[in-house]
Amino acid sequence: MTSSPAKPTTSPAAPARERHWHHFRYIMAENPLTGISFAMFIGLIVMAIFGPYLVPFDPVATGAGPALKPPSLTHWFGTDHLGRDVFSRVVVATRLDLLISVSAVTLSFVFGSIIGSLSGYFGGWTDRIAGRFMDTIMAFPLFVLAMGIVAAAGNSVENIVYATAIINLPFYARMARAEVSIRRNAGFVQAARLSGNSELRVLFGHIFPNTLPPMMVQISLNMGWAILNAAGLSFIGLGVQPPTPEWGIMVAEGANFIISGEWWLVVFPGMALMLAVFTFNLIGDGLRDLVDPQRRT
């Protein structure tokens, strides 16, 4: 008696991965700008990870070339007043600026979403206390508040991240509260309650995923704002301290030489800053479409 050959088994996760991959390709093909923005974002990530190992000169070493030398084949972005290679400093600064931006936005998104979701779902004193806390933060000009926090706590990278996260907290808390308040009595929520799910499971397992599409747009915008905030703090002397490569510091140092004609000291780090902010602003719509449950159906 011969045994029949065993049928190949497929992982249950394989169809899900195929569906997600098909949805991703559809979103990329539907809007060419989304594909361009994701390509630019991947380029920034690659530059942040591998850039410090590929740059031709040490970004903090003085005397890499003649001081204030314009762009050339040896120094693509020229050199600064200490003879440091500007191209190497711009590339290496990508890692620090992205690290500050991603860390700050992650903290504000996680804590702001939790506070806003609990506030919008349970209401009552939870809503009142959370609302007054967010109103207190929003009562100050946000950049001035960030300046005060960093000046009081010290101008380290960690404090810059915390200050940037605090000033972005109300955006996610208010958005999560509004989205959860709209959906907490929807039909699918009532069905989830009748199925025996706990209140927290209903909130974070059924309601919260439907609040992600508009929040993805806010995340992309806040990523750009976080980079500008870090660069602004560095520009006024409250951010990352020299000689650490950072776009805001480079613009601040180069501003003293614009009048004498050394334009490259400001233009190239400024263009890197502009490109990063433009990328994050452009990628928001694509992220919204990727996480939208209705688009996946």
C-alpha cells in the first residue's frame, strides 16, 4: 500500500503578507508622489545609517582642507571656517536630526494617543483633567515652551527630545479624543461589547485602529516640525552643541559668513533641512492610505 504524497502546507500568514504587499503596491502606483516621497524617505534612512561610514572626511576633524574653500571635486560642498568638510558634516548630521525627530514624535504619539483615547472614551473627570493639561501646554507659544524646558533642564540631546515631545503632545491627544468620541457608540463598537470584550480591548483593539489614518498625516507633519524645532534650538544656542554635526548648528555658523560671500556654508545644510521637511510633509497622505482599514478592503 503506497502512501499519497503529503500536500504542501502554507503558512496562514502568507495570504496576509500577500494582501499587505498588494495594497502597498497599489498605493504606490495610485499616486506617483507617494512613491517619490517613500523613495526620498528611504534615501534619508540609508544616509542616516550608512552615511557616517561612507563620508570621505572626518566630520569633526579640522584642517581637512583649506578654510572657507568653495565647492570643488575634492570637497563637494566646500569647507567651513575651520577647514572641515561640509559635505561630510551634512551627511553625518542626518543621523542625529532623524534620531531626534523620530524619538520625539514616537513619544508624543504614544502618550498623546493613550491620553486622548482614554479621555474620549470614558469622558468625565478623565476628560476634564486631560483637557486642562493639554490647554496648559497650548497656552504657551510652543517654541518658547521648548526653549524654556531645554534651558531649565540642560541642552542635551535627551532634553531636546523630551521638550519636542511635550510640545507635540496636544496634537495627538486632541485628535485621538475627537476620533474616539465619534466612534465610541458606533455599531461595530456595540457589537464588540456584546461579544464580551473588555472596555480597554474595545478601545484599543477596535476603535483605536480606525483613528490611525488622520494621525498618520499628523505624524508626518510633526516629524518635519521636530527637525525644524531641533534646528531652531541649535541655531539660537540651546540645542546640540558644536562641534557635533547638526543642520541647525551649521546654518548658525554659516550665517556669519554670508556677507563675505561664503554662501555654501548655509545653502547646503539649509537644503538638507528643507529636503527632510519636504519629504515628511509629502509622505503623510501615503501613510494615511496604507493604514486606513477601509482602503485595505
